[in-house]
Amino acid sequence: MPLHGMSSLTFGVPNIAEVANYYEEFGLSTTRTDADGTTHLATVEGGEQLHIARADRRRLLAMSVAADDQDDLDRIASRLERLELTVSRGEGSITARDPGTDVVVSVEIRPRIVQAPAEPVDYNAPGRNPRLNLRAPGIDRTGPVRPRKLGHVVIGSTDQPGSQRFFTDGLGFKISDIVKDQAAFMRCSTDHHNVLIQAAPITMLHHTSWQVDDVDEVGRGATAMLEQDPGRHAWGLGRHHIGSNFFWYLKDPAGNFSEYYSDMDCIVDDELWEPGVWEGAKGLYSWGPKPPDFFLNPVDLAEHMINAHG
Ligand SMILES: [Fe+2]
């Protein structure tokens, strides 16, 4: 696949400082702040992967995905033009806007992210005890949880089939799983999903997801965030069905959800992966608490709709 990963996202929020502070506590590191207040934050291995800019309402302004070389950019640009979209060509990048999600997507030539292997974790199990005479490493960890990289983003589109075409036929994302008439889980890397587009009455950013080493880090990260403010809890701990990952969702001060995840399905051979078609909420989770209504139907959505149409 010419694409090889997610580079970065640009959030628009009414109050940059409070949202940037939240993602600092979440484990990202602020690298710089522009004169207009736009703040840039980095993950451990992905570099600057979150840009927070000012907007009247919370939304995803832009997304950047990574490709290997100029040939990739040229091929993607001509596919987007075949979909009758306007493509701007820059130095080492191309940019087009997906009308359904109202997100400006750039494809940039970037080096592949090389991940250092996580500390091996031996879990004892019936009849198989690889960890003998030792306490579990997860209980002794004390440092702050630091996401390794940006994993995925979930956005709402007012034209779900059109946005799906933009990402697959245009950019070259692969479909990993489908929720019938509702959503597509798509990948531009070996992660099960990097972008999920769901049908929505208004363009919206639902959540972003950030990779940590293992389920202990998911739990430790969320616990630390809730110690600062228990009102941040959204949904977790659980394990998704589609993508298989452990998850815990928290809510940022603008109303976007942010997820710590680990152990997601990894697809390296497209021929060996069979995309599934799921119905309704069935594919959502294997175990965990019931998702709260505000997670499935964000409470500020109705207000945004009035503002958008009024
Ligand atoms: Fe997610």
C-alpha cells in the first residue's frame, strides 16, 4: 500500500490552552506554540501528531497521512481528480478536502515510523506460567503513561458513502470492517483501522486513539487522568470486537473523546484478512461496561446542528 500511516491531526477548539493542557496530562508533549496560539504536541515515536488550533466549535480541521514517495503522491492526486475533487500540490505533499466530513486531508512524504519493541509481558495462565517467582511488571510501573503514536480517528460524515470513496478510491485506504449502512473501518497502515467514517447528521470529530504498550498502560493512563478529574471518564475499560483492542475513553474539555488503546489487530497481508460486515452495535465491544448514551450520541451535537443550520 502506498500509504504507510497517520501523520497528524489538527483539532479546532474554542479554547486551545485548556485542551492542550488535557493532552499534556494524557501523555503527549508540547513541542511549540505559534503566535496565534496554535499548539503542537508530540507522541513518543510519531513526532508532532496533534495540532490544536482555534475554531468556534470543536471539530477536526485537518488530517495528514504518510506516503513513501512522489510517485505515490502523483497516483493519489490523479485518483482524487477522477473523483472530481480539487487537489493542491505542494512541496512533498498534496491536499484535498473531503466534502462529507469537511476535513482537509494532506498526503505527505514521510519516513515510516519505526517502533521500539515493547517490554515483553509474561502473563501466567492455567497450565502455562512463564513468570515464575516474580511479581507482574505492570504493578511496579510508576512513570507517566506516554502514548507511542496516534492510532486512529473517528469522524462523522454527512455523506458517508462519499467520504468512504474519498478515503478508499481516492487516497487508497483499505477497508478492514464495515458496520452495515453506518460506518467503515479503514486502514492506511498495518493497524486494523486508522480512520473510521460514520454516517452523522453533522460533520463531527468523535474520538482520537493513542497507542500504549499494553493493557496495564491503558489502565494506568486512564487512572491517572481520572485522579486529576473523575468527570473525564467516558467508557472503559473494555475490549472492542472490531479491531480487538483494549480501550478506555476519556473526554477532553472541548468534548472530544480520547482513547488509550493496546493490542489492536495487525494486518500485514491483505489477502489473509477477511473484512466483516457487522450490524448495529454488535461489533462494538466484546466485554466491558455498557457504553453510556453520551458516548454514542455526544450531547453537544444537537447544539452544533442548530448553529450549523441556523
Ligand atoms: Fe477507537
